[in-house]
Amino acid sequence: MRWLRTVVSAAGIGIVVGAAVAFAASISFSSASLGAGSASTGRCTNAGLSVLQNLSGSNVASVTVGSIPAGCAGATLLVSVTAGATTGSGSATVPAGGGSVTVTLSTTPAVTASELTDLVLIGP
Amino acid sequence: MTGARRLALTVAGLLAVSGAMTLQVGAAASLSVGSQQITPYRSCTITATPSSTTAVADVGVREASAGTNFGTATTNAVSSAAAANQRMYIRFDLTQCSPTIPSSSTIRLATLRIYVSALPAACRTIDIFRSTATWTETGITWTNQPFGTTLNNPASGSRTGSFNVGTPAGCQNLAAGYVVGATVTTDVAAFVGGTSNFGWMLRDDVEASATTRTTTLSAKNLGTLAQAPQLVITYT
């Protein structure tokens, strides 16, 4: 799956960027270890996750992701909602047993005719 | 920029946030994305807003007013009644999703979200059928509707899905709010794959009830965002 390989590659870029932002000198990510990661990356589920926008007025304040299988318990769920030029993001941990997780957004995009929501489960 | 590349960049951004957060915790050696699974999904939510939008078309047709169009009504209804049945037609323009859902994607879940504002006193099953012919919000009537005027047609067995609604305990949807159970995944997958999208028709599973049984649904023309019809598509 070419796009997934691209995502995994991007993940490596993301970690490097994250490290740079945090200035965590005690941590080093080598390209070799990220490369090794590409080979072992898999998915914790292919289930049809439900996505529900929770509104505050006319803005998306949070997103509830449901139908998460128990196999994803402990994973970090990253959510990004884009509506027009505004993007809000947030993260939460999938509880034991899976189920649903509500992620509060840092910025609350106004509801438009359509919104794009990206979800990424990292782990477990 | 392709959808996949945009997704990749978004994931990269999200992971950047994650990486920073984890680094603040200081558990240096524990952050090993290389040994973890990465499960990306994407979702498009189409909402009937503003009320003038053409991204969503919804309209009711009424047997008792067979030649009248109700495209500007603020509510629609699904009703089973003697000579007064009502059906609802609804369609979402999938091209509103940006980026476009790739035809090669796998539709994991598509959910029709419609808001019930008044429920029947008996638990009724509402069937969802994929419309196979075009219709317009301002032109459709009971008389000219794609499925014709024969009651209980098409047969329940050809429905895309169904849900039940009513106030009795045990009914799937027993209070006002967005209905649960209106899943249209197979149809949306077909639309994304190139099948013409004429939306859906909703009708009572058993029309022509001797006792009138009506489910009232908020229409886009109500202009209330918290009750606006939605289609939520999750795909990979």
C-alpha cells in the first residue's frame, strides 16, 4: 500500500520534527531505527470506526471516536479536524477494552458543508 | 497534492505533536514508533448547513397531497397511515468532501444521521432504500417519486438498512435526537466506486397502518445546526 508507506515515512519525519520542537537532548532518533520501523508497522484494526462531532455553538469542540476494538487499547489516538482554513487537533489514550474516546480539540473549527477528520492510532 | 500525500503530511504533523508530548514526559527509550502499529483513518462529515446549501437535498413526499412538493418544509416525516403515508428522500453530494474520497479507498463506515424530533407511540421500523433514479428537492412529489406510488414498494428485503424508532422501552431510538443504526456503508462504497448517487428513500417498513404512526425528522430548512442532517464517512 503505497500511501501507507508514505505515511510511515512521514511518521519518521514527524518524530524528528517533534524532537526538534521539544529540544529533548536526551533523546535521539536515528534514521536506522525509523527505517526498521517501516518494516514492522501494522494496524490495530480495520474496523469501521464511528466519528461524531460534538458541537459548541456552531463549532466542532470535540470528536468522539467509537467502535474501537479492544485490540487498540492503550493506543494513542490523534485527531485532526479541518474545516475550511481552520484545523483543530488533540489526542487521547484508548482505554482498556476499547470502546469510544472523546478528543477535545485545541482549536474549534466552524462547521461548514463538510469537514475532514484525520485519525491516527499509534500503538498499542 | 494527492489525497494520500496530504494525509501523510497530516499524519506527520500529528506525530510531530505526539513526539513532542512524549518527549516532555522524558521517557526517552520508550518512544519507539518503529515497533508500534500506526492505524490511519480519514473521515468526511457532510452537514446540511447552511439551510440554503445544495450539498444536501432532503424532502418529504405525502400520499395525501400527492401532487405537492414539500422541498422547503422545515420537517420531513416517515409515516404509515391509511391513505396518508409519508416518505423521505435525502441525498448528499459526496464531491463536497475535500480531498475527494479516492475511488480506490475502502469505505469502513458510512452513517446517515438524521434528527428525530417526534416519535411514534409504537416502535416502528424505518427502511432505507438506495434511490435508483434522479429526483430534485423542489420537484419531487408523491406522484412522481422514483419508487412510484405503490405502497410497501420496494420490498423490505431490498433495503440498504433499517432502524427502529418509537417511545416504547426497548425500541432502538426512543427519544428525540439523532437516530442510531442508519448505516449506509455499502451504498456509499458504491457511490465512491462510480455508481450514480441518487440518495436514499426512507419509508415505514409496513405502510398503510390503520393507526397513524409518524416519525418527524428535522429538515435542513429548519436551519438548526444541532439537528441538521449529516452523512459521516470513514475510510482508509
